[in-house]
Amino acid sequence: MRHHLRREQTAGTRPWPGWSGASRAGQRFRSAVESVVLVCLLLAVVASAVVGAPVTLFCAVVGAWVVLAVIVGLRNVLDAGCAFMLLVVGVILVVDLATHGPGSLLP
């Protein structure tokens, strides 16, 4: 088995000389802000599905695609957007099942 650490490097040390504790804290803060924004957009989807406001649902979905493009970049936006859309479809199905009963799923 080959070790990937250099002789002077141990696990838990900084891999780059310019990587400081402040930048790690900033990265954690940015990650937390991104998570909060996505949770708020998902809660907006849930609220609009419960209330029955299709315009709000549409705006939340479009806003999520824009936010995901900023967060994950244009290269991975399709993957992240599809995962978010699966959550949206699940929310819509659960809300429809809860409000109209199991007969609403039949054609």
C-alpha cells in the first residue's frame, strides 16, 4: 500500500501553505449560507404546494436552478437541478396524497 503523505506531512496538517484557519472558517460560513438558501427554497416549494400557489412554486423552482448554478457551477448544475427536482416532485406527490387521499394518485 502506498502512502500519499509526504514525509514531513502528517494527517490533519494544512496541505497548502496559504490555507489558514480564517479561510476554512469562511468556507464553512459560505457552505452554511448556501445550505440555508437551498432549505429556504425547498420550504417555499412546500408552502406553495400546500397553499396551491403555482406561480410561487414556479418562482421557487426557477430560483433554485439559478442558485444551484451559482453554488455548484455550470458544469454540475444539471445534476444538482435534477436532484432538487426529484425533491420537488416528491413534495408535490406527498402534499397531493395528504390533501386528496390515495384516490388522487389513480388516473
